[in-house]
Amino acid sequence: MADDPDSAGEPLGGAGRLTTASPGGRRVLGSAVLGSGMAMLDSTIVTVALPRIGADFDVPISDLQWILNAYMLTLAGLILLGGGLGDRFGRRRVFVWGVVWFTVASVLCGLAPSAPLLIAARALQGVGGALLTPGSLALIQSSFDPDQRAKAVGLWSGLGGVATAFGPFLGGWLVDGPGWRWIFLINVPIAAAVLLLTRAVPESRDWTAGGRFDVPGAALAALSLGGITYALINAPAFAALAGGVALGAAFVWWERRAPRPMLPLGVFRSRLFTAANLVTLCLYAAIGGIFFLLPTQLQNGLGYDALTAGIASLPVTLLLTVLSGPAGALSHRIGPRLPLTLGPLVAAAGLVLLYRVHPGGSYWTDVFPGVVVQGLGMALFVAPLTATVLASVEVRRAGVASGVNNAAARVAQLVAVAALPLAIGLSTDEYRSAEAVDRAFGKAVLLCAGLMVLGAVIAWFTVPGRLLPHAPAPQCTRHCAVGAPPLEPGGHRRGNGSSAQAGSGAPGDS
């Protein structure tokens, strides 16, 4: 967040003066909600569809891991660069680029004749997401009058929550009805509506943004993550692991010396910022792991159809949508330590309850209690975690902080999806066996619960009882079951060509 709300980018064509009641304001909100909602729907739908995709292509679980991770890999590696492009070339313009790119890649996903081509198309989809994701909230932040921004972001969050809640219904219906390919093709009409609305959206940019983009940094980050992910999915692959670690070290070396780094390492001088991101890594690794395997357990283990499996985890989304806002406000009053400790512990208890989910069990006595308790815990910690990240740095660096935290959540989920099947002994074609899936799922929920507990312990010993004096009060939250943590309205890095945006989620990530 810039110190002066209007200084982050000079408005063009009415930007920075809109109200939520004006026709222009409604068009901006509509385009931002539909654009981000498209990505969030995709993330929910893809996880529900994985068992069906695996059966149709007759592929091992490693291919299913790559179908998720190819998207997250390019998105996590390029999302900070995407924000900088919006600041430099125009937030509306880059948002439109992202929508078009994401849609074309979605069509390629829907038409893919094989798993390798689907994985390649998903990687391209992640590039579009890296352009689209930072632009959604940036359009609102730069278009609305400062006095209207909180209200606009609240509407964006609430409407986005409705889209997230609708995802399981739509995803399950498409997979069981016209087929899993339509989980990608459905993006075409949504994108058409977004592009129609954005024709009337005012343009804005950061006129102080200059210099070269940190393309080498983005490339090193993506290649490092790719090497480590490949090593975990295709273990043993020691050469890939060594290469990924070496490239990661090269990334840190480059960011220390780059004139305009994608990741300014100076933010990690804040112990609270570092600790909050460690907590993020633990909690979102657990979230990514459980939402990767739960649909497989429900479909291949318990025999649910895709629609029922999608609806099964709906209580988590509903609880987050309803309770995250009040939880954020409570955290602002009492401080973040208690919510960031109690929330993960409650979520861990919910995951332990899911240990009782076995073939032949009842949804209402076995699945429902676990997802409800998990959702309650997540609702407690999602908003306080975001507020703590933003409170840990100077206000002028809030955009950088939110962007780094967004990337940390996606990296955590990327690594979790890659590593968890290896850790629980679920490999090759075993995900099709109800007995093998059930045995592996029991191990997975305990490992994910352990990650939640570890996050709670880190929070208790590192997070202060009260937010720092300059901490912004949480105004909205948003969550995608397999996506980044919801972020507060971010600002812009003035003079370095980067901006950050909210995620949730998430998205969506797909």
C-alpha cells in the first residue's frame, strides 16, 4: 500500500474516482470478480476431476501431480513479475492479456489428447494466471475513490466467495455430465463476459515504474522449483534435486545483486515477516496436501461420484466465506498470536477426525465432522495470517509483503502435492485401488495435521500478542481450497515495477 493512496499510479479515464454505486464502478467490480472467479473455479474443479482424468488417460499418479503442479509452478514463479508488468504497461491492459492467455490455454487443456499435452497446457495456463491474478484487485485498488475502496474490496471478496462456493457444484456436474474437458472449456464464456466488461474499465499505471524487469530472477525461481518438484515426483532423481537446489542458491545470489530484484531480500530482515511466511509454508502445505488427496479418497476409496465428492468439502468454503471477516476483525482487536495458534490446532483436529474416513463409512458421521472442524480452524487463521504479514513491514512495502506471501503459499502447495504421495507410499497406479488409497489417506491426514501443529508452534513463539502500530485492519478475506491465502488490499512498489494482489485464493489457483 502506498503511503498516499493516489500516488501508486496516475489515473487515466476516471480511474481513482469511481464509486460502487456508479455504472463504471459496477463494471470494474464485475470484471474483477469474474476474472478472479474464473481462476478460483478452475482450481476447485480440477481437483475434483483428477480421478476421472487419470482413468480416462490411464496414467499414474505422477501425471495427476503434474496436472496440478504445472500450473502452480509457472504461476508461483511469475506472479511477482506479472504484477510489475501491470504497473508498467497498464493494469487493465495486462489484466486483459491474462484473461485472453488463460482462456486460450484453457481451450488447449480441454482439447488435450494426452496427459503430457494437458500438463503442457496447464503450464501455459499458469502463465496466464500470473498476468491475471495480480490484476484483479489492482483494478479495484486503482479505479475506486479512496473512500470507496474498502467497500469495493468487500464486495469483491463476498462475490468471489459465492463463486468459490459454487465451484464444487459446477465441477462435479460437469465431470459427471458432459465430461471433465468442460471444466476448462467453461472458461470461454466466462472470459467473454470479462472482456466485454473490461472495455469500459479505466486504465491506470505506476508512472514511476521504470528500469528492467527481473526476468533472470523469475527464470531462476521457476527452474529451481521445477527441478525440486521433478525430483520429488519422480524420486529418486538426485540430479534434478541437486540442480533445483543449486538454481535456488543462484536465485538468492542474483536477488542480492540485481538492481531491481523481483524479491527484495531486505524484507526478510523483519523477524516477524520471516516467521509469518514460515507459518504460511506449514499451513498451506497442509491445505494443499489434504485437498489434493481428499477427492481421490472420496471417489476412488469411497465410491462417490464427482459431484458428491465436490460437495463433500463445501462446508470448508462456506465457513471461510462467512467467518473469515469476523475472525479478521477479532484478530485486529486481540492480536494475532492466539488466532494463529488456536486456528491451526483446531484445523489439525479436523484433519485427525478425517482419519476415520474409510470405505463404507457415512458422510455425516465420518466426513462432515472433519471438514466442519477443519473449516472452523482455517477461518480462524486465514485473515490474521494476512494481517500479520502486512503488519511485519513498513506500509510502503505492503505490496511486496503480500506478493511474497502469495508466492510462499503457492510454493507450499506445489511442494506438498509433489512430496505427499511419496511420503505416504502412494505411487504409480495405486491411487485406483480403494484399499491403497484408504491406507495412504490415513497417513496423509496425520502428516498434514502435524504440519498444522508445527505452524501453530511457530506462531506461538514468534508472533507478538498485538499487531504493530502501523498494521492495517483486515477489511476482507478470501480463500480457495487449493490456492493462495487471501491478501489485504495491496499497494504498489513505487519505482521498482512491481505490485501485488490478493490471492485466494484461490484460488485460484488451480
